[in-house]
Amino acid sequence: MQKGLKNLFRGNYLFTAGCVICLFWVVMAVFAHIIAPYDPIAQNLSVKLQAPSAAHLFGTDNFGRDIFSRVIYGGRYSLMAGILTVLIAMAIGSVYGAAAGYIGGAIDNVMMRISEMILSFPSLILAMCINAALGSNLFNTMFALIIVAWPSYARLMRSVVLTVKENQYIEAAEALGASRMRILLHEIFPNSISSIIVMATTDLGNQILMFSTLSFLGLGSAPPTPEWGMMVSDGVSYFNKFWVAGFPGLAIFTMAVGANFIGDGLRDILDPKLRKQM
């Protein structure tokens, strides 16, 4: 496994680039209070809409706030929302899908019809409706994204479990008298989780995009919170001032691309067929 990891970093430049990009934004978000040169919500109308310069690396917005500082602090909200959404949705969907796939029968049909009912709605529209009904704030936005995201994990986990439970070691465990819960937790779940991890890594970028989209539409954090999607929305009115929306948009783009690069790399190393070649 260690040799595979070394070969992965050595030969897969996109995976390495993805790790660097994501680590960069995590470090920037964690140490934002040290790195940011200005208060992200402090207004100074005397310097509003200034172009990038030595004093303001990313320029200033229509309230004279330093965009570089706001982008750094905005990573805290966007990354937290994306990571927590993926982790919670993955946990709910994995347990739900594993139980449905292993139990099977009528219970499986009922459980999967519930998840498919949620999947039948356009994800962005459903998230907007849930968020609008609950009220626009950070936690309600995350809740809406979790409701939309978990069925995809459940469907994937169920399909993997249906394949894993046909293996001989599952039959051996059943013959030895192991309980269903023990077989599910100790035999099926560990051998099914790799696909979910790959999906979660790739989905991180999608959830950040979804969160930013909701914020762009005014359904995320309340102003003057420095959040990437809201910053892009603020810059729509200033097309001739590219830096107002351009740098927050670039942050969203790079984080989403980095997460997808990592997902592709993890898929390579966690795929048993590819692992044999390393």
C-alpha cells in the first residue's frame, strides 16, 4: 500500500496538484486570522472598488473591504459547509444503503423508493425550496444540502453491498453463526467503503459549488459574512471591475478542481485492479 501511495504521488501529477490545492485552502482558512492583512468586514469607502495593488492584492469591493482578506476568511465558511455536508451525508447514506442492501426484500424496496423520491427532484431546486422554507442561514443551507446529497451515497453503497454479500467469506460468517449486525459492521461495511470514500472526495467540490450557488442566490450566510458565493454575487453589478467577482470565483473553481483531482487519484489506488499494477 505504501509503495502504491509513493507511485501514486510520483506518477499522478493531477492527484498531487489536487492535494496541494486543497491543503493550500485548508491552511489559508485555518490561519486566516494570521494571514489576512485586513479585517474582512471592515468598510473603508475612501478606497472602494480599487484595482489590485500592493496595498490590496485582490483589490477592494464596493464597500472598500479588502477582497484578499475576505477570500481567505470565506474559505472557512465554504470549506466547513462542504466538508461537513459531505461527511454527514456520507455517514447517513452509507448506513442507510448498507442496511437496505444487506436486508433486501420488501424492506430494501421501501427504503430505496424513499431515497429515489428525493433523487427525482432537481437537487438545486430542492435545496432552494428546503432552505427557503427553513430560513436563510449557514446551518439551514447545510441541512438542505445534506437532505439532497445523502440518497446518492445510499444508492452507491447499496449497489456495492449487493455485490459484496455474495462473497464466500460472508457465507462462511453466516454459517459460523455471526449475527447480521456483526456481519454488516465487520465484514460488509469495511469491504464496501472504498467506493464511498472516492465519491465523497469528488463530491466535496460539488457541495462547495452547491453551497456557493445558494449563497449567490441569497440563500446562504447573511451579509456581511465573507463567503465565496456571496462575494461573486456582490460582484455581478460591477462587470468592469473583474476582481470583485473574479477572485472569489477563482477560489471556488480551484477548490472544486482540486477535490476532483484527489477523487480521481483515490479511485486509482483504491481500485484493486489498478492497485496490482503499482
